[in-house]
Amino acid sequence: MSKEKRPSFELRKIIWDIAATVGKDKPTEIQRQLDIELEKRRQAGKFFENAPKSLQTITSIVKGINELDPEIVVTKLRSHVWKLRDDYEIIKQLAEEKKQISGQNIQNQDQGTTSQNLQPQPHGISDRQSEILSRLNKYLNDIEGIAQIMTGSAVFNHPKEDYRELFQRTLKLAQEELVNGRLFLPIDLVKTVEAFFQKITEMNLEFETAIDVHTPDGPERAKYWDKARTIAFQEIPRILDRIEGQARTIIADKVKPTVLGPSIEVTPRRDSDDYYLEVKNNGNLAEFEAQIEIMKDATGYHKGKLYLGWWEFGQGSRSTFGNVDKIKIARLETTIPPRGVQAIADFFMKLQLYYMYKSGVEKPYLWDSTSWTTSENNAIPKPGYILKVIITSNPPLREGKFIREYKLDFEGFSEIAII
């Protein structure tokens, strides 16, 4: 069974709005109202993302509002939605403080003075920049939704022409938005959006080839169809996650001018036979947790496993620090074979993954990969993994939830580029 993709922020906003109206403990009613709302938006040509399939996912999304930075809640969500938060009173107090500060700024401008109690805004986003980010985010999420509708069917026939036309029209709007607003955006974000356009164009080329009447039926047509679907459901969401993370960093610079929350730099390292992620906190003290998922396994043995990361200095699944800690990922074990086997192999090699199933355990467990030998006739594939790492913190990271994928094998440990 394929895993549901992570819902966009726009879809989560719709779910939170409904939950605040009908009750956060009524997932069945929330799902029913969501289906009605999304159908209205589809007919109006405004939103094309699919609703979560399970009540468990709905419940998880509703609870997930507590993971948002309080500043994001106040600035991006309507006030009646705030009551879904466990810290509702704190959110109200923060909103009131922001209102008072805003009023003080207006008063100072009228008087031609500058308050000595308020720090000046850093290089935050302008109103123009905010508008560009908002429109671009909507266009890109709409493109993703339309692409998944176009490629989601297992039947090799033409979808409704209006979806194909809508795809091209929305893509054109997004590209024009970037052309007109690229000077207002950081170059890193511009490059990531351009990577999105390259990848979605590749998806469309594969899709059009798959449905072309001149493409031979059977394996040839299926090859193009599967490639288009893989891009739409796996690669595009990964790029959108990166875009959302970069956009949140820009927003955080504006909405948090005087508060330096936790903000991390993560670097994959290999020290002799040890593989780890070096996590540097450039902000205030915070408690961190890492969740790791094995996306691919060269031998197929551990694929799909989900576990907690082990922090070296925190000595557990969680670590509180204000400078640097390490997430122990794996170690390389090399052994000399028995005397009778030395004629066909110099040594055996295997990777051992550090993992934890739950917090509170005193030491990590180890998962062994299959052993691999240096024999020229060795038919066993070299062990290797693609790992998705998600790092969260309390208080939340300024840049939002950290999500990256890494390649791990005998040769090294490195971050996977988004394109």
C-alpha cells in the first residue's frame, strides 16, 4: 500500500478551519465537510489536491496545528482556528502583543519618531514579497494536484481535456509569477522553484508520450506512464517540501524580528567507520528529536522501516542543546573471513544502522545489513540506503520541520539533491 503524501499547508488550513467549526474530536464529520468543500473548489477551478483517505490522517493533521510556530498561527490562520491549539491562551496573548506593537509603530510614524523599545525590522519580506510567495505557493500546489489527477489513473486513455488545459494555464501563471517577482526572492528559493518547473515539464513530457496514440501499447507505454506518475507523486512533493521550508524561513525573518528561536544547519559526516549527521543550532536552546525512514534498501531487507534517531551527546532519542550534537546514523563493520574462506574474499563488510523504537531507552539498537565480500564472483548487491530524516524541536524550528533525504553506502554519506 502506498503511503499518503504529505498534505500541503493550504489543505491543512482548510481542515483546521473545518475542525474549529464542527469540533476537533469529530474526524468523520470533518472528512465529510472536507469532501464537500474540496468539490466546490474543484468545480470553481481553485484547488485540486485530494483529501486524506483515512480518519487517522485527519486526526493527525488536526493535532499537527500544535507543531506550528506560534507566530505562523497568529499571522497565517484565522483567529477562530487558534482554539485548536493546546496553548490557546498563549496564542491570544501573543496576538494582543503584536497588535499593541503594530499600533505603537503607527503612532511613531505619525509623530515622525522611532521607538527606542522596538528593534528595527531585519531584512524581512516586503508586502510585495509576501504577495509573491502566497500566489506562487498556491499555483505550485495546484499544479501538483492537477498533475496527480492526470497521472493517477491506471487506464491508458485521455483524461478530460479541461485538466490538461488547466495544467498548462496554471503552469503559465506560476512561471509568469516567478519571472515578475524573482528579484524580490532569495536566489536559493528561485533556483528551487525553477527546479520544480524543470521536473514538472519532464513529468508532462512523459505523460504526453504515454497517452500518445503512436506509442506502442504494453511495456513501452507503461514505462512512460510509470515515470510520469513517479514524478507527480514522489519527486514533485519532495521539491514542494523544500520550497515550503525555504518560504517559511523568509516568513520567520519577518514575523520574528526580535526572537531568535532554534535554527539548524545539518551536515552529513563520515569519521573513519562512523556515519552521522552533525546538527548545529544557531538559535536558542531547544529540545530536538529525529525520525528516520528507510526509503530504499539495495538489498530490500529494511525498506520502509521507521524509527527514532540516536543523539550522541543527548544519549537518547531526544537532545537539548544550544550548540552542536550528532545523530548517529550507522557504522561500517569489516571482518576478516575464516581461514578457509580467505581464498575467495579478503574481508566481509556490512553496514549497521543505529535505531530506536521509543524514547527513554538507554542505548540504541543496531540493524545489520547483509554481509558483502570482495569476491569477484560475489552476486550479492552492495548494501546501501536512501534515508529520509525529519528533525523537529520544542520550541519549533524557525524554518519549520527539517526534511531531507540522504544516501548511505560503503563509499560515503551525502545529501540527495532535489533534482
